[in-house]
Amino acid sequence: MGIFNKNPRNWRVKSGQPLTEMDKRILAIQNKGHLVPTRDLIKTPEQIAGIRKAGVLNTAVLDLVAEKIHEGMSTLEIDQLVYDFTTKNGGIPAPLNYEGFPKSCCTSINEVVCHGIPDAEEILEEGDIINVDCTTIVDGYFADASRMFIIGKTTPEREKLVQVAKECMEIGAAACKPYSFVGDQAAAVTKHAHKNGFTVVRDLCGHGVGNKFHEEPDMEHYGKKGTGMLLVPGMVFTIEPMINAGGWEVFVDSEDDWTVVTDDYSDSAQWEHTYLMTEEGLEILTY
Ligand code: MF3
Ligand code: CO
Ligand code: CO
């Protein structure tokens, strides 16, 4: 229970209506002072089917990037691949014009943590590590995922950072049991990053997704067990820890007001999937 949690009564039951097993379970947790979801965060089967479809196209976009990415290519060329493939297949790239973002995906190289803007002048070099983050809208539903790519041969340090960042996402996902808290996941991610000598960015987090680009809950990746929102079956959210080789602090580049960079210019890596919480645990919707 965080100090910011004022025990909002998110889970409400209509007067006179019998309580389901789910109602009883959530109300008991809410009554202990935990933050619980509102009903609109629990997706209907129809919404899940829609998000699943967006996930299939988003995965195909990232597979195309994986196939085409190479040394000497500009990040604008990556953006053009993403835009063309997405629109030709009936999707819309969600980043384009999102809160003024000018391109169709984010391309974040080396010390860039996230939200890098594709640019014709930015050329991929041997040894670079780059995150390509794509979000696709199909029939109004959103799916969001990102991967790291290593350009040619890189250093052992960068290879380890990319690998550990992926493990952090997977370990975070494994910690997301039904009726666990966002903080249980955050604690697992934080432990794995620190064990490997890395840090977890604190100023940015994952998020609910599906009906909109960014929904509740905030999926913090740095934190303590038992804090944050309760995660119950039917919720859809991303896990996308940003892992730094140096300190956790970051800043936003004043040139474009988007690009997030590590404060000490150390390298950063991130992987992201969109997940559905089921009775058995998480299912990846962006495979
Ligand atoms: N895809 C990012 C995320 O994982 C958000 C990018 S916002 C943009 O949440 F405007 F930069 F595209
Ligand atoms: Co993303
Ligand atoms: Co995201």
C-alpha cells in the first residue's frame, strides 16, 4: 500500500446485485486499502479479440524491421518501413501525431532510453544497440511492443545489457500472477537488474493498453512488493522496463522535447510486450 494510495473505491457493485466470486475477492483487497482496478480496465471478450488482432499486425511490423534493419540504414528508413507496412495492412501507426510525436515509431540508440525520433541524418553504425518501439491500431484497438537490435558486432557490455533487459521483462511478466500487484512485478524487475549491476529507470513505466494507447494502471518497474494496482484477469497492459548500464536518472532532450536520454550518457536497453492477464497468468498478445 503506497502512501499515495488514498484507497479509492474503484470496485463498485450495484445495490441489490449478488456478489460474484471476483467481486468478493476484489472488495476484500480494496477494503485492506489497496488500489484496485475500475471495471472498464477489465476487457470484454470482444475487446480482447480486437487487441489480439492489433497484436498480430504489430508483431508482423516488428518482424519486418528485424528482417530489414542493417548498418548504414537511417532511422527514417525504419520509420518508412513501419508506416508503409502498417497502413498497407489496414492498421494505423499509433505514435504518428500522438501528442505531437512526428513519426510512426520510436527509434532509440545507445544512451537514448526511449522516444527517439526517426531521422534521415541518423545512420546505424556497427556496434549500436537500438530499440524500435511500434504501436499499431486495428479497428480502434491498440497493441504496443518493442525489441532491441544489435547492429553487427557490439561489445560484451552492450550484449549483456540487451540480454538482461529482455530477462527483466520476462521475469516481470512471470511475477504477474492473477491478483498480484504491480509492485510485485516491479520488485522482481528491480532485483534482476540490480543483481546484474544495472539500474531501472524510475520516471517512465508501462501502462494499461488496448482501448487507448495509454490507460491505467501505471506499470511501474521500480518498486516494492504489494504496492500499486491489483492485477486481475481481463486486464491488458505492457511490461517495458528501461534498464540502464549506469545511473537510473534520465532527462528529456530540449531540442525536440521527446528524446529521453540517460543522465550520465550510459547505455540503455528496453523490450516491451502487450500482455493479457488470464486466470493462469500472463499471455503475450504481441508474439
Ligand atoms: N510506445 C511507447 C510506449 O511504449 C510510447 C511512445 S509515445 C510516442 O508506451 F509518442 F513517442 F510515440
Ligand atoms: Co511501446
Ligand atoms: Co508502451
